[in-house]
Amino acid sequence: MAFSSLDEILAFAVLREEEAADLYAGLASAARTEPLRALFRELEAEERRHKILLEKYRAGMPVFSGGPSFPDLGLTDAAVEEPPGPDDSVQDVLIRAARKEAQAADLYGRLAAAVSDAAARGLFELLLREELRHKFRLESEYEARILKEG
């Protein structure tokens, strides 16, 4: 990943947020229960808000970069990830989604470390925390549905 400007980085991040929102839209439509549909719709909406934050910053508007941190439960880190398929279990879907959030958090951590602009770094650190919050929510759902039921 080599970028020649902050604008290229922001454009890339916008695309990644669109992909994440589309992923959650698809998961919501395929979810077999209303609680999972609701969770995926919420995550879709949050990814769309991330895109808006990036676009606002890209347009020169200030963006608040504070917010709480969330623990990384690590519940899905060592789980076996199956390729997506029509017969995905809830476990498969939650593992895949949590891993996507971990990848997004890693990306924003690397972007925050790579930029010299303090405001951009703050934005990427905010998005890093947001993606870790998403992973926390997914892993909490995984714990409740898979680990406690088993």
C-alpha cells in the first residue's frame, strides 16, 4: 500500500468503508434471526457514518477524534475461518465479520502511524477505536451465541 498523498489515503479509506457497509447490508439480508439482522444493520449504518466522517475531513471540515476504547476479547482470533458459502452458520458469519473488523482496525492503526498530520492521525485513531468496538460487539455476540450455548 503506497500512497502519494493524504487525499489518496482518505479516498482508499472511503472505499474500504463502502465495502464494509455493503458487507453488513448483505449479512443483514441473509441473517436468519431478527437480532442478528438488527446487529448487522447497525454495523452497516456505522460504517456509512465512518465514510461520511472521512468525506467531511477530506472536504476540509474538522472531525472530533475523541472517544472510548474497547477491549479486544480475542475470541475469534484463533477460530477456524471457513470460506463464505450458502450454508454459513452463525458462528461462521460472526468469525468472518470479527476478522474483517480486526483487519480494518489494523489498517487504521497503520494509517495513523504513517501520517504526519495530527488531525488525520486523530481521525484514523478514532476509526481504529470504532473498528475495535465493532469487533468487540461481534465477539460479544459470538460469546453469547456460540461459546455459552456450546
